[in-house]
Amino acid sequence: MMSRIAVLGGIAFVWGLSAMPTAIAASAGQVMHLSGTLSVTRADGSSRILSRRSYVNSGDVLATQRDSYAQINFTDGSTLTLRPRTRMKVENYEFTKERPQADNSFFRLLRGGLRMITGLIGKRGNKDAYRIGTSTMTIGIRGTSGDTLDCTEDCEGVMLDSEKLPKAVYQATYTGSFILTNESGSVETSENQFHAVAEVNGPIEVLPNDPGFRNDPLPFAVPGGGPQRAGGQECVVR
């Protein structure tokens, strides 16, 4: 009897090990840095608090709380950092090393702000495969680093003094370029430019000055550009 139990236990253990790489391979990315609280609502409607090293999947809605930051590294080498009081949905994420033509990455910023550093998606195969959707425009990315801030509704606590900004979506370009598109047309940005779009059919405006991104840098290092807060400390939530 004991030997049969041992055999069955061994089979279950081996099956569990064989299933682990599949689960990991199906993940879109992983939380690499966390300061504060990050929660997720899965595609099946379940919710939980994430910790450092938690996995992120296509279909997830991620949300940071007040004074919270989260950096997520994706399997193509790209990075997204969520600012406080931010909600973002991973609408679609497909990356297979052997199939560059199937690449697809679409993130929807529902509220707040994020910084992106691009990876392989958009640099191989389809150059339009990496996009970010907002309430007033879609952002196409060309091997870039930059910040996006959606202040079309409440923007309090997302960035220093962001609640004082006129209601709009703001875009900062640090390296490379972005393609900003809405019902009024498309604009390609240049490095060290700042843009704002107030309405989905409104003009895409170049701003004369930084709307505040450099006044409120991130608390931990993000490779590839953009302001970083000096002396920031990471708080791991488990």
C-alpha cells in the first residue's frame, strides 16, 4: 500500500514539474520591483495582491494604490513601470521567440501614468506590433522610452502636482519616437518632446515645456532613459 502511494505521489510530483514551465511560458511578464501595493484582476474575474516575482498574464488589469510603484518586465525584454493610483489592462500580449511575425503587444492605460522601455516587439517582424491605448489616442512605439500620463479625469496622486494639469493625455519622449494617433490624425514625436491630447478628436499639441515628469521621477532604476529618483528605496510586499 505504501509503495503504491509513493508511486502515485511521485507521478503527481513529476506532472507538477512538467506543468510549471508551461505556466511560466504562458505568462506575459513578471513583477520585478515593487514599492507599495499592486493588485490584479484576472480575465476570469478573480482578484489578488501581487508581490515581487509575481507573474502577469494577458488579460490582466493591474492597479497600484496611493504612493505605490510597480515595475513589470515582459518576456520580450520590455519594461513597464506603473505610477501611483494607476490602472492598466494587458489587452493582448503575444511573444514567441521563433515567430516574430506573430508579435503583438497592446496595453490600455485606464488611469494614471506609466513609463515604457521597449523590447523586441516592434523591433522585429511587424513594427506596429507594440501599442498603448489611452482615452484620447493610441500610441505606437518605435524602439523607445517615454512616459504616458492620462489626466482626462481624476489625476490626483499620480504624479507630483498632476491634479493641477489641464485634463488631457500627456506624452513624454526620452529616446526614439512615438506615433500618436487619434481622430484628428497622426504625429511622430522626437526625443525630448512633450505632447498633450485633450480629446479623441482634438489636436495633438506639442508642449513648450515638460508638464512635470522630471519633477517626479521614479523611485528605482529603469534602464533606457527617463528621470530616476535619487536614493529611492524598494518596499517588497509579499
